[in-house]
Amino acid sequence: MSNPEPSLLEFPCSFPVKVFGEAQQGFAQAIAAVVQAHDPGFDAATIEMRSSSGAKYLSLTCTIHATSREQLDNLYRDLTSHPMVKMAL
């Protein structure tokens, strides 16, 4: 069995996750619920929101308490498969 790739991050750490989607009712709440499933201590009040110049899209920055690469991988997997999410970085 091969060893997993070494991580460039030292866990635990604060880790910002950017999520982009169309500006629609309930987007921030839906993303907060996904993030809280992976970081139960995440406070939705800390989400940073930015609207696109035409106000069609919304960018959310959720800074989580990352404890492992597996946690981050699972979070990104859930975010990118969410129907309201266009992209997650």
C-alpha cells in the first residue's frame, strides 16, 4: 500500500473555502448547512459575501477549522455536488 501524498498544510488550521453560485434565496443558508456538517463549530455569521458586478452571482468565503485533509476533501466533494454551487475553491 502506498503512503498518501504529504500535506502542505499543518492541521488543525483555519482554512478559507470560497463558494460561487447564482445569487438566489437560500444560497448562503444552504452552503452554511453543508459547511457545518463538516465543521460543527462553524459560525454562519462569519460568512463573507460578495456580489458580482451585475448581482447575478454571489461569492461566499467560509473560514473553517480544518482538522484533516480528509475533512477538506469531503467538504469540497459535498460542495461541488450541491445543485446551487457553480464552483468551490
